[in-house]
Amino acid sequence: MAHAQPDVDGAVASYVQQTGGQITDESQAGRDLLENYGLLAQRQNADLVRLTNSDPQYLFSH
């Protein structure tokens, strides 16, 4: 079952626009954005692992 993926690129573009292009670890919004991006990547990796475990041929069929 596929998760609905948040629009990460849109979120990044919107954040950059609001901050005049400054994404820094010092800003709370920057930390939140980077953390959300990391969580999204982890979830996608977990989905891939699940698919691969349930169907070993998955990686070779794409």
C-alpha cells in the first residue's frame, strides 16, 4: 500500500521563498524542514525494504 507522499519539493521551494533563500540549521523552520525530509526518506526506504522482503524479484522488475 503506497503512502501519500508529502510535496517535499513544494515545501522546500515555499520555505526558501519565505526566508529569502536561507535554509540554516539555526532556524527552527529549517530544522523542522530537514527533519521532515529525513523522516520522509526513512519511510520511503522502509517501503522499499518491505516490498523487497515480500517479493525478492521486486528490485529486478523495475
